[in-house]
Amino acid sequence: MKAIVLGCGLVGGLIAKDLAKDENFQVTVADIDEKKLEKLAKEADIQGIRTDLSNSNDIKKIVADKDIVIGAVPGFLGFNTLRSVIEAGKNIVDISFMAEDTLSLNELAKKKGVTAVIDMGVAPGMSHMIVGYVNSLLDETESAAILVGGLPVIREWPYEYKISWSPKDVIEEYIRPARLIEGGKIVEKPALSDLELVNLPKIGTLEAFNTDGLRSLLYTIKIPSMKEKTLRYPGYAEKMRMLRETGFFSDTPIEAGGAKVNPIDITSKLLFSKWELKEDEGEFTVMRIIVQGKKEEKRLCYTYDLLDYYDKNEKVTSMSRTTGFPCAIMARLVAKGEFKCPGVCPPEYIGREHKVYQKVMNELEKRDVFYKENIVEI
């Protein structure tokens, strides 16, 4: 089978290498950056194609003879890429964190007979799949909470935070209002609000605050109380709120030193020097999912804990592992016809397909990514 990965970033490259280990797949990667493609081709049996992935016609051409497409482009390219692949009539598994409403492409995907699995990373992704799974087990689901974050092992003042992608993408999460479900209705709250402290095994105390991560869950599953919160070391949210309220995250140009500048561009540039994850620097991904509800007259609480660290041997970040592996696994299942869901398919739909859910979990464990399940009566 022929697979193509659109995007050769840290996660796209990992997905391509994971698929290339399977003798049943011929893997191609498309990206505008020729150096990244050349580097990847030296590391695995992968063909590279230099392509402008902002061009819909080019996308349709390169996916025309492929059996499965994986979308791993930056968020601002995601929606156009997803639509182009669907218009080409090709199945796709996507991890591009796009702002647009992907469910708006559902009718187009159904018309084309395309299975388009979206948001198939860690959060959204595994978080939503697990909520969908537990919801299908319960007679009545009362609440769902997702707590997730990626952090450096070593805390360095002033921010105690590191990333390997654009700070602007992170900042946008602190600007965009967070949508939650309260009393069965969608409500909006400011990002970085409802701050609370959370104690987690092997990590200790982290702070959690509202971010806009529920996405498709706002519309696909009827649960009266749902929230997603981001995890950071204590004190981080207050610093971000201070920068935001002062105007450092604004995209409205201001005059400074005789020139017009966008504050968010300057802030992103300055923060990257503090936030940039260095080569071989230890980091980890932590997530806790809590779903409560009723089953056969009992009230149950399902908790799932993930704690994954940077892979020193493979030199792969935890965020890349926990995001890329679920996508690569689902791409195989869709390509082989083991999962079919014509239309736009968010991960929570996968959760209700118990055999597929278990296959994903089993394959993640083979890659040393573990979700620890705990069920208690409350």
C-alpha cells in the first residue's frame, strides 16, 4: 500500500518512519523544506517530494495514486489540506490542529465516500477517544475532564516551559476563549481562567487552567459537564495573563521606534529564546482523563493517566511520540479497511468501536506509550 505524509515536521517525520517499518507500506513525505526531506530519506526508506502544501491542486496531484494520506501540516494550512484530500476522494488521518470547524466537511466526505479521521494526536486525539470509549460503556455519563500538558524535566526560571514549535501557536491558545460544557450547554470562559492545583503521581503539584481543547466533543457527545485544562508548573498562568492583559499578545500594530510592529510577533520572537527546547533536553507529556457516570445503578469513576518521557535512544520528544504514534496506528487501520467511517470522524467515534479502540491501545503499548486505567465506585 502507498502512504503519503503531508508535512515533514517533528511529528510528521515520526509518523513516516513508523509506517516505513511496515513492509506493507511504501511511504512518501511531502514538504516545502528540501533539507528536512533529505534528512528523513537518510534515516529510513522514505521518498521525499518537495511540494507547496498551500496549493490545493498540487495536493490533489500528489495524493492521486495513494491508498492513505496523513495530514501533519501546520494549523494554518490544515483546513485547506484536509478539504483538498477529501475532494480528491482519498482517506485521511489528520493531526493538524486547525482553528476551522472540520465537521463542516462531513457531508463532502460522505459524498466522496471518504473516511477522514481528524485530530488523531494526544489531546485532542487519545483524550477524545478515551472519553468516547467510556461514554459507550456507561448508561449515563455525568462528566468528563481532560488535564494535559507537555513540560521540561528541568525547571528553569522564568517560565519553566519549553517547546519545539512556534510560540505564536501556544500564545493563540491563551487568547482564544475556552469553550466548556456546563449544565448541558456550551459556555465560554477566558483562557487561563479557573486556575486550580492538581497533584499527579511521579510529578507532584501542577497548575491547571482552561483552554479551548474540547473541539468536536462540544457537539458529538451529550455530557452535561465537560472541560479541558492545560497543565503547567505553578505560577506560569499568572505570567501569561499579565503579558496578555498588558497587550503583548495583541496582533494590532503599534508604533515603536518609528516603526509599526505587531506586539505578538515581538513577544513570540523574545519568548522563543526562553522556550526553545534544546537538543537532547528532557521533557515529558502528562495527561489525566476523568469520566464519571452511572452503570447498572452504580456511580463509577474512570481515570486514565499518561506519563511519557523523551526517548533518549531514538532522540524523539515525548510530545512527538504521544501525538504521532496514535496517528500512524490509525492510518494503518484505515488503510487496511479495519476502520471505516465515511464522513469526518473525530476520535470519540473511534472510542465506541471497542475492537479498534483496543487495537490502538495495544499498539501504543508496543511503542512504550501506556495509559493506566483505574475504575472505582463513587
